[in-house]
Amino acid sequence: MITKIAWKNIWFKPLNTILSIILLTASVAIITLLILLQDQFEKKFNDNIDGIDMVLGAQGSPLQLILSSVYQVDAPTGNIDYAEAKQWMNHRFVETAIPLAFGDNYRGFRIVGTTPEYLNHYGAELSEGKVFEHNFDVVVGSAVAQKMNIKVGDKFFGSHGDSEEGEVHEDHAYVVTGIASQTGKVVDNLILCNIPSVWAMHDHEHEHNHDEEETAEAHNHDDHDHHDHNATEELHDHDDHAVAEEAHHHDDDHDHDHHAEEAHNHDHVNVPVSEEGKEITAVLLKFKSKMAIVTWPRLIPQNTKMQGALPAIEINRLFTLFGIGLDALQYLAYGIMLISGISIFIALFNTLKERKYEFALLRVNGASRLQLLMLVLIESLLLCVTGYIFGTIVGRLALSLISGSSESEFKISFNPLEFVWEKEGYLFLLTIFVGVLAAVIPAVKAYGLNISKTLANA
């Protein structure tokens, strides 16, 4: 009965009530969003570096090397010599070494040359098909397969670089031989092949560009000789050239069709690719001895043109920078919650003056002092609980919007339906505390109301 009366009372002045609920909703939504964002962000980052003690790569920013090689969200610092990297990969301190070679993408999803051990490292089993065995065979991550509607046996052409608008390599088509299971890790958004596929793709591109340069030089030389003839010879050569050019175009068309057919038929033959002079992007290392974690970051740049970046250190540094912004937003949210508490206090205190005759009549009709106190407290708590419920809903809607943009830009998704019970429980208790604090003075005044004096003045 008291709760029903309290609910009707708080909507007696709807504008004051709506203002209080909006302020509480905003504060709770911001804090909820930050709790979920920070918890899932740290969890995803820590899950992806689990089992990686060091990343071996080109000299540059260590954080950039970690972000590009482990999380696939940044451009690499450069390439390293594969032969030189193998010397460190085969060191007795190394337990596992997973090489990575970047170069192409398919509609924004990075194509990574690596070994099947990369799938095992992230616990990605094959839900369909088999692991890549030949050049240009690929295993597609679960998120890529779902978004692009890719199936085993499909073929596609990659684009050069990390940009979706890069030049399309139409000389070699990738064949999907397997689809990886969902892991919630970075491998879900990758297309994996063997390293020789990356080398073969770009060796062919280099040869194609070289042939174009030679053709252009030969054409310029022919033009120079042509201008040395007299007018009669020029006319005669012009006619011969026209006939020859027509035959040449015919041969070119025939060769092009033959080449396209040959490329179509022989795209996926496992032609051996020489490792001599080849480069890779990075190596993910796990050590047997922890001494290497201490000594290698200093030894590698001293003796090579490479660097060894420690993921744990760089990610902690990133969390520190990231945490400054989160703390500032949290302080803002707590400030809004304080303002909402003051708003609730003012609303209750002002209505108390208008409702003291109502309280006196309730006392005459049998209501106790404790019931009047509870009535005011329940009004405040109803406002706080309503604001908390709306706040958690709005916070999760905001997280789903952030997840959509972060997934398209950085291939990182967040789950808005996940609950961080401990922290969100503390937030609920804090919201209740604000409601109780705002209602204390009005509730005490209602408790100490003098019935006879109030009715006499009425």
C-alpha cells in the first residue's frame, strides 16, 4: 500500500521526476559502459597475448609491432630477413616460434602467411574442411566466413596491402580449404595461408612490373629508330608496322586468353618457392627459459636490424594510457550521479512542505511515524531503481554501437549482454546509497511531524 502511494506521489510532479531519472540514467549508463568496455577490452587483449613471450620484428615502435603482429590492428613496422630470423627461431631457448608474413587483404580482412601452429596457438579447430597444404590454400576465420558468406571450395582474389581499395591480384586465386571454429580471439577475423603463398604472390607481381618496364624501354627504342628514316621509308614502315601491330594484338589476345586459362588451371599447384633472400613480417616467440625475456630485448637490436618487443610490457603501457581517459569519464559519471542525488533531495524537500497536511491526515487515519519515514524513502528508492534500470539498458545499447564500429575498424567486438556482476553490483549499491542519502532529511522531517500543530495551522 505504501509503495503504491509512493509511486503515485513521485509522478505528482512529472517534470521533476523525469529530470531526476534522466540524470541518474546518464550517470549509470556511462559507468556501466566503462565497466563493460574496460573489462572486455582487457580480457580480449590478455587472451590474445597469452603464450607469447616476445615478438621479433623490424625496428621501430615496440607497441606498433605488438598491435600489428598480435592484434592485427596496425601497420607493421617493416619486414625482416627470414634467414636471419630463423637463427633466433631455432635457438635452444625457444620453445615455439610462429612466423608471420603480411601483404594482402580480402575486403578489409588481412591475409596472413603462417604455419598451422598459429591455429593451434589460439585453439582454433577446423569446423569444416582441412588445413592449408598447398600454395594459395587458405583457412578462413569464423567471423570472416560468416560476414562474407564464404564456404569450403570458394575462390577469391586478394588486394594488395591493408586497404580494401588496394590493387587486386588477379593472377592467383585463393582457394578456401577450411573454416576455423569461433574462438573470440583475433584469429576469427583473419584469412590464413602458408608463407610461400605470400612470397609467390609478390614475386609474380615484381616480375610483372619488371616485364612492363622492359616493354616500355623497347617501345621507346623503336620510336627513336623510327624517326631516323626518311619520309618514304617512314610511310612504308608505317604500313608494315600497322600490319605487324594488328598481328601482334591478335597474338597478345591469344596469349592473354591462354595465360588466363593457364592461371585458372594451375593457380594452386604447390610450386616450391625459394627461401633465399625472402622476408617475413614478424615471429611470435615462446621461451623455455625466462632468461631470454630479460636478455633478448637488448641482444637482438645490438646484433641485428631487428627488435624484440615484450607484449606484456607494451600492453600494460597501453592500458595505462587507456586508463587515464576511462578515469576521467568515470569522474564525470560520478559527478552526474551526485547532481542527480541533489535533484532528488530538492524535489523531496520541496514537496514535503506541500504534503505535510497529507502526512498529518495519514497519521490521523492510523499511519505510524515509521510508515511516513518509509514512504519518503521508498519514493527516493523508486527513482533510483528506475534510473539504474534505464541506465544499464542505455549503457549496453551504447556498447553495441561501439562494438559495431570497432569491429569494422579494428576487428574487435564487444558483448553488450555480458554482466560484470561484482562491479555492477557495487554500482547498484552506490545508486541505492545516493537515494537513501537524498531522502534522509525529508524522511526525518516527515517522521517528526507534529499532527495537532499542522492541522491547527491548516
